[in-house]
Amino acid sequence: MRRILQIIPTLDRSGAEKQLALLARGLDRDQWDVHVCTLSRGGPLEADLAAAGIPVTSIDKAWKYDPAAWWRLKREIARLRPELVQTWLFAANAYGRTAARAAGVPHIVASERCVDSWKSWHQLAIDRRLARITDAIVVNSRGVEEFYRERGLPAEKLRLIYNGIGPAQPSTTIKADLLAELHLPPNTRLIGAIGRLWPQKRLKDLIWATDLLHVIRDDVHLVVLGEGPQRELLERYARNCHIAEHVHFLGLRHDVPRLLPHFELLWLASSFEGLPNVVMEAMACGVPVVASDIWGNRELVVHEETGYLVTLGDRAGFARYANKILDDAELARRLGEAGRQRIEQHFSIAAMVEGHAALYRELLS
């Protein structure tokens, strides 16, 4: 067996963390001895890894710049003596790659998961500098690949491996019970929005779109799953739009698979993404998706075939396509089934795991 160490900031239920857990659990145990190390803390996915027999350690990084945590990470890497280290997200890419190099790890792989337009010039300079000690940089979409190539990362080191997702599991509840739980009328049509409540997700666009829909129909309710720094602002915005009774902030939920199949459609209005897991999860459930026409979304949603793509910021477009789906049950069924098939054929866990395993074999041969 070849020992692989995966390093990531936390094990929360977010996109990169889910993909790392799926990868670690999916790699063939007869070939790969997988360990996971978190920089700051564990999270809900730690239990999934423990159940699969994958060791997890935490470095307990406390500060943005934490030299003591770097030394602890270096010692942990030296103790494990992996043949290859893979790092995920900016903090782990920075701490993990330098610590792995200092510990003498022969092969280093980094992961870039999003079109990170938030990065400053000096963070991108760090990315370019660390690319020199990196064997390969895994990206999860053409958009992420193009973004980092344009910002100076060596094209020959960028390796595209799409995210993977498994078949959706049936909900453990029926829609009537869910509506009663949410204190909503029996005829309610649910639109979902899932993600962190911060500017990238453009939740204001979706609240406005809900208000537009409310002009022509009274049965639509927007259900927002997630937490973040903009929650109070968004709740106030919904009240100011006089639509608060049709917009429901449910906070961070660990039962999304129970809720998602009961949505009539999913909205995602983001200004940038990598390859959004939430869109993949909705499509796997057969839920039509209306999303902003950006890289990542564009690679998943085929316009008018598996859902609809809307020009960034086009609030009326979100409302118009939502109404079209809500008014046509056969269209909704057709879009949902096409989405399910697209995920099964092109974005499987097996393909994602084998893409990484092939890269590891190439580097370690």
C-alpha cells in the first residue's frame, strides 16, 4: 500500500470537504493507506471517515498566521511519512505544501476548488510561488482551470477532475409532513436555495425574484438553507420587500437530503462557483435547477435540457423560468430526469475517485 495524506482546514459539510470524504472512502484500501489531517478542527464529516476506518488528526490551528501550528503539522507529516500529500483550499494549500516540503514528502498535490475572485494579489502570488514545489494542481471545473491559468499557474500542472456524487437517497419524510413542519399551507410550492449566506451567493436576487413571482401566484415559498454573515441583512431585506412571509431562513441543516427531494426547483444565483455540489445534489434528486450562467453552473446545467441558465443578476429571469417549471408538470419531470441522467453519466463518485487514483499512480510510478 502507498500512504496518502489529505490536508484540509475542517471537515464541515461543505463542497470541498464532501469531495475529500468521498475520495478518502472511495480509494481502494488494498492499494492506498489514506490519512486525513485538518488544520483547524474536525466537523460532521469526521464521523463518516472514522466509520470507514480512516484516521483523522487535527493540528488545532488557532490563528490566521500560526507558526506553532505549522510546526505541529510538519511533525505530523514526518510521523506519518506519506509518499504523497494532497492539500485542499487556500489555508491548507499554503500550510500543507510548505510543511510537506520541509518534511521531505516526495510528491505534493494541491486542490483548487473555486473561481476564487476574492483572492488578493499577494494570495495569488503565494499560489504561483507554491506551484513550483507542486507536482500537480487538481481543479474541479473548466472555469477553475481557466481562472488559475489566466493568473499564472502553470497550465501543464493543472489537472481537471470533476466532482463526483452518488445516487440520491429517498427522503425519509413525505411532503405533506414537511409542509406541516414548516407551518405552510398544503398547496405550497417550494423553491430551495442552499449555501452560505454571503455576497457571492446573491441571495437578494432570489428574494426579489420571489417577490416578482408573488405578484402572479400566491403558492410559492422560498426556503433558504444555510448560515452566514448576511443572515440578518437578508431577513431585513425580505421584510422591506414585504415578502418575509414567503421567505423562510431555516439556518444550517444537516438533513438536506430529507428536504431537497420536495423542492419544486433549486435556485442558485452565485456570482462565482467551482463545481457546486448543491446543483449536483439537486440534479441527482431529479430536481430542476435554475442557476446563474457562470462557469461551474454552466458545466452542470444544460440550458433547456436539465434546467435553465440565467444572466447574472437577472432577477426577472429567475422568476420567469421558475414560473414556467411550476406551471408545467411534464416539463419539470423531463428536466429533472435529464438532470439525474447527466449526473449518473458524467459526475459519478467512481469517476472522481479513479481520476485521483490515476494521478497518484502516475506520480508515484
